[in-house]
Amino acid sequence: MRALVGSLIALAAVSAAPAVDISTCGQGVPAGENGVLQADLDCSGQPAGGEALWVGRNGTLDLAGHTLTGPPLQPNGYFGIAVRCRLTDDLCEPPGSVCVGRGRCTVTSNSGLGHVESGGIVSERNLVLSHVSVAGGFVAADYGTLTATDVSISGGGLVARSVKVQDVSVNGAPEFGVHGLKRVSGRNLMATNSGGAGVAAPRVSLDGLVATGNGAADYDGGGVYADSCSLRNSTVTANVINEDETLYPVDLFTSRRPRLEATTCDHSGILGDASVPTGTWGVCTLD
């Protein structure tokens, strides 16, 4: 009993630990702690290619309904980084190797929608993003899973090894709207006006996808660009691929026959070795 009481006291002490007040560019949230943005923060004066804020392993940044403005574009045109997740160990072995951190990083807003402008949110491993809008930036978790809930992105896209979405919209991405290196799954995704495909991954499984106006800048275009695709309650129309400045109407561009339930599409295309469809799957209205 004495040991149990001691454990409960220790747990209460941990739960009562104060959050870190975030109010200055270059500040960060230490590993395992919570940081709360105290007011709108403009870090556009930071060096191009730098980072506005950082979050340590298993840490959480709460935007608290405020707006964070990231550093300017780099000279090569790449986005600056509004929030960088620092998940790697201080020492990487062997020296010179690529370090991929452990754990996850969380960026959220617990009171109203938080806003990130002119910069991306980047993690090399897992990233949890919720109740946040991102304008003029991208969100990436290259070697991990990106879990996005109640998120809107404009002028950038989402990319991760695996992407899980719930109530997410992506508009105007220069390349792919949502790119999973392995898989994209979830519910209620809207992907519009991307330069490449609205959704691209080897495996796509979505309920409630709306994908329109994608693909005008890239031959890896269409509404969905995938090996296998399973859609329910979805609308995928008015998408194209661009091959040598010629636009081909393709909504579902897949290597395997799409599995569709209560889904509307205009054109499907068989994805083979060629950059244009080798035929149709006969599953869309105008095939």
C-alpha cells in the first residue's frame, strides 16, 4: 500500500508540471514536455532555411489558437521551417550516418484553430498534427507516420512514410497533395488543385475522399496515383495528367483495378510502364 501511495504522489507531481511558455523565435519544447505559444509569433526575420521553433522527442507544441509565422523561403525556393521536431540522439553511430530519431512530435491547438504561415512542419519520424491550418508551407514525416486530424493545408502538401487523415483538406500543393511513401488511409480528405496527384501512394484506402482539379503540372497526376486503391463514399472528378504539355483526363491512375463503393469518378487509367494510361479499368462513368 505504501508503494502504491508513493507512486500516486509521483504521478500527481508529474501531471502538475507547468507547461513551457513559448514566446520567442528559436525557442523550443524539451523532450517529453508541453509548450504553449503565448501570443502570435512572427519569425519571418529568421535566416532563410532556418527554423522558428523546435519540439523535442515526445514533446507537444500547443499553438493555443495563435499564429506562428516561419522563416522566409530559401534562395533555392524551398520553404523555411516553422516547426522542426528534434527526435535524434545527440550522437549518431557510425559518424556521418543518417540519423533517424525515435518517438514522436505533436503540434496541436487546444483552444481554437492554430495557424502556421510561411513555413513547414518537419519531423524525421512520427508526427501528430491536429486543429491546425498551414498556409504557404508543407508537413513532412519522411521516415515515420503522419497522423493529421482537423487540418487544412494551402500552398503545400503532406508527405510521410504512412499518412493517416481525419477531416483534412489540402489545396494548391505544388506537387502531390498527400504523398505516402507506403500508404495513405483515413476519412474525409479533400485534395484539390495540386500540381501532381491529389493523393499518391502505393496503397490508398480512404472513406470520403474529394479530389478535383489535380495533376495539371505533372505526369504523375490524376486524382489518385497508386498501385492499389480502395475508395468509399468518394468523388474523384476533373483531374488530369500532364504529358509534354498535353492534358489527359485521369481521375484514378492505378496499377490494379480500383475497388469502389458509393464513389463517383469520370475517368480511370491503367498505370503501366508508360507515363500515360494504357487503357481504362471500366469503373468510372466515362471509361
